[in-house]
Amino acid sequence: MITRRRAAGLVAASVLLAGCGGPGPRSEAAETALADQTVAERIAGVTAALVALGPGVDRAEAARAAGIAVRQPLAWAQEWQVVDPPLRHNFKVIHGMRDKGVCRDWTNALHAALRQAGLRTLKLHVGVANARNVALEHVSVIVSARGAPMQSGVVLDPWRIGQGRLWYGKVSEDPRYRWETLEAVRAWQAEMKARIPR
């Protein structure tokens, strides 16, 4: 028989292993407002956010990227049977009840779809949050103007609100995560690994 304490520990361990989460102030009102947007409103909002990245960003390309970022995750949510809030769905993935739907799945799929769009004026990044502490690691696609650093970009996160509904916002104004580049995290991990005696 599993005690409540042990069950709670197993759930916590499962969530930690899944990644996709993190501490920090939750902007519930902002997330609810984004969740309540129609697909057309969300595409318009993402398009505007991408165009605002700089004068060199092509509006048609921004609109194309926005359409992919908003519509594709909704299709993946159906394909992956994502019907629960994010952490509950993570639990299902960890325990084999669903095949996909943790933040890395969304990031990999969205990055691939946007890469296939042949973007010329926008640059794709994979951002990582919470990799350097014990909080839950999170990954997401970040888009900047071509030639601009990731930190000036816009986070495109289909995991955060749930069910493939895209959360988007400036990296510098993200209320839940402190983002760094995948390359910076890999360099830090290699440095830490080198320090461990063998």
C-alpha cells in the first residue's frame, strides 16, 4: 500500500522528470486573456509582436510564422490527445498514458514547422529556462529579428496555457521564466561535467 506521502513524492518526482514548469510569479490574468483569444486574434497579436521586433521584419513573413505558431499546436493537441492542463498532461506522458505533450515535444515540433517555412527576416532560437537551478526546466521556441540576440525576441510557448493554445510575449517581459540560449546551457553543462571527478 502506498502512503499519501509516498504518492505525493512520486507525483513530484514525475513532474520534475518531465520538466516544463517553474516557479515565479504566474500572470494568471494575462494567461487567461491569451487563452480566451480567438485563433484570429491570437494570430494578429503574434504577427504584431513579430513585426515589432525590428524594421527589417517582413510583415507577410511574420503573419505566416504567426499562423503556423498558432494553428499547428492546436492540431498537435488533437493528435497527441492533450485535453488536460499542462502539468496533468505531463504526468500522463511520464506514466505512459500519452506519447507526447511535454514542453520539449511542443518546442521540437514548432521549431521544425517554423524552420520549414523558410524564414528570411526572422531567426529561430530554442530558449531554456531554469536549467541552472533545482526548479523545473522549461524549453520553448523564441523568435528574434534576423541578426538580433535571442533576449530581444518573442517567446512562442504552446505548452504553458495548455491544449496547444499559444502563449506569446517578449523574452524580457516573461513573468514566469528567465530565458537563456540552448548553447549557453550546453556550455554550462559541459563545464559542470568537467568538474565532476571520475
